[in-house]
Amino acid sequence: VKDWYNRTGFTDQSRARATRQAPSIRVYHAGHAAYYILLLIRVFLWLAASLPRIPLKHR
């Protein structure tokens, strides 16, 4: 039983898990960054489009 559940096998599994998880975490963060950048671009475009319509009194 000890040979089947040895430390080297366990570390190999954890390394394999870590290498599998790392790219997905990077993709997840990159996806979120892109989402927020697009959201900011939309907000700035909306402001650029709507501010000139507002009369000077209300600015």
C-alpha cells in the first residue's frame, strides 16, 4: 500500500495538476481583463457621445 501511494507519485500528480491549472487561470484573468477594458471603452464612448448633447447649464 505504501509503494502504491508513494511521495514521488503524489508530487508528480500535484505538478501535473499545477501545470494543467496554470494556463486556465491565465486565460481566466486575460478574459476578465479584456471584458473590463471593453466595458471601459463602452463607457468612454457613451460619455463622448452624450456629453455634447447636454446643454452647458446642466454640465
